[in-house]
Amino acid sequence: MRFPTRSRVASSLFVPALVLATACAHVPERSPLPMEHIDDATVLGIPRARYWGDAPPPWDHDWNTWSKAEVKERYSGVYGRRHSYLAISGGGENGAFAAGLLLGWTEAGDRPEFTVVTGISAGALVAPFAFLGPEYDEVLKIVSSELTPKDVYKKRGIIRALRTDGMATTEPLQALIAKHVDEEVMEKIAAAHRQGRTLNIGTANLDSMRPVIWRIGAIANSGHPRALELIRKILLASASIPAFFSPVLIPVEADGGPYDELHVDGGAASQVFLYPIGMDFEKVLEKLEVPGKPKVYVIRNSRLDPMYEQLPNRLIPIAGRSLESLVRTQGIGDLSRLYLETCRDGLDFHLAFIPSEFTKQSQKEFDTEYMQSLYDLAYERAAEGYEWEKMPPEFEEAPLHCR
């Protein structure tokens, strides 16, 4: 999540908001989706636009009914070919690490065309351009490693903020997304979807307290006149930290009536994802006749080792540090789950994360000097041939024997 640095947010804005939030509140009216319709609500009438991130999609078993000819037609661009999957985590200004790694990988000359790309939070802004390939490397760099606070948000006054739904507005981020995610980008995503490639973005549905996986290719290919608007909303929601940024209300339909859902930063539910752990991915690979082991590349825009800091015994520093610790341990848990998932399903796991030897500290929100240093580190290592880890560090002492 960490978009921007979480301890700084907690210190200056988030904790005072929690303390005073019950004192006054003025938020936009909404029409929440009734609980009995959480599984049958649709978005713009687009079929299979999304599914829960903690359960297999309801159409998971459709594979069993499709003939070989049907599968080959639906997935012509990936059928019978080797697969490479990319999962990009959140990380705020640490998204510069993913940008440097991907552009350095392009320089190295062996960056694959990814069959599947997933993104959450800061990773959601990178994912569409990583999916479209090196042609969009410069845009990828702009939306990750070259961000400044004025590109992302405008802080509200404390009194006004406490009467609304967030400590800052995201008009600048909305404008940035609209500038770079345009009709041409949407059509290219749709074309890749028609070939069987997949771009998925994660958000957190606060009403249901569950992760949601949005099938951006299916939405782009729907032909709906508001498809682009929806894609932009999803990207914005995935990067909207609860309480700091306003959440995103996504209109849905159920039982003939209009409702809405409250979506926020995907990191509120998961720091990184590939596919739901209950999904029969072995059946997918079998139906697609994928040769060899698909390669899974995971970019965790964070350090994994604990960073010692002597903390003052005061409320706000304690709260900020606790949030940092929560996100760190959640991220480690997500990596472990993803590794076990790929181990079970016979995929070839690769992991990149910010190394412990990178000790430079960010001095302010979206510190350009810090981001450039992190970008340069990742770029140089990738251009020379990145040494991916084959498992999360905690498994190194007692590695699993994956099939």
C-alpha cells in the first residue's frame, strides 16, 4: 500500500483523523449494494468483468466443457506457447524499483511478453504499461519513478477533511491516469485480451472486506461507451489509501436497481497477487497445452528485512511505525502464499525486492532523489542480468521440494 510513506501519513494526518473522525462527518451520499446481492451485482452489464480475489471465479469450471478447438480459438495468442507471468506489488514511491527493473530488463534484451500481468496500488499504475511492453517504457517511468506530490494529491484542510471521506483529494492522480490511459491504450489492451493475454488489477471492497480482481482486458474489449471511465476508476481505486485518499464509488446494478460499492487501495486486502489460491490452475495449463513450466516474476516494491529504528515513546510515532510493520508483515505473508501456490501448481517462481544494502532514506513524500537512486539501482542490476531469488528469504533455511 504505502502510497505515500505510511509513517509520514500517520504522523501528519491519519492518526488525528482517527481521533477526531467521530466529532463531525460530512460525506457524499451513497446507495450501498445490499448484502444479498454481493455475488450477483454487475458493472456496466459487462460479463465476467471481475471476481473475488479470495475465491475461484464462478466460471472456473468452464474449462471442462470447452473443446480443444474452442480453447485454441479463444486463446490463440497463448495456446501451446511458453508462459511468463508478472505480479507487481504496491509500494508508493518505491514503485521506482519496478520501473527501473523493467526498463533495465528491456535494455538487457530478454524481457518477455507477459502472458499475465497483475498490479496493486502503485503496481496498478505500472501494470498496464508493463503489459503493453517496451513501447510504453517511458510512460511506465513517468507514472512510477517520476511522480511528485502535486502529481498525485491535494491535501485538504484538517477541518474540511474530517467532514469528508479523505485527508486529500486525488484530482491530480485522476488527471495523470486520464492522460496516459487513453482510448489507444484501451484498444491495445483489448487486442491483447482477444489473443488470450490477461491484465488484472486488484482493489479492496470495503463493504465486503474482500479483495476484488478486475479483468481489465475484458472491460476494454466490451465495447461499452463507459469502459474507459471504468478502467480509470479501477486504477484510481487501487491506489487510493483509505482515510488518506477519498475512496472510489463504483456504480453497480443488481435486481434491476442502481447501487454502488466502496473500493480502495488493493493493498488493504493484499500486497501482491497472481490468481486465487483455490483456482484449478493445473487444469488451465492443461487446456492451453502450455509447454514446460510457466515462469512467474514477482516484483515486491519494498525491503523484506526489518529496519531497526529507535522510536520515541509517543502516540503518533508508535502508530506510524505500527502501520509500517503491519504492511511489511502482510507483504511477507502474501509472498509466502504466492510461492506456495506456484510451488503446488508447478510454476517457476522468481522474486525481486529492494535489497538490504540499499540504505538511502526518503526525506519527504515522493522524494525525487530517493526515487532516482532506487530506480538507478534496479535498472543497473536488470540491465546486467537480474539475479532473481527462487523463493522468499524465509524459505531458504528449509526449502520446499516443488514439483
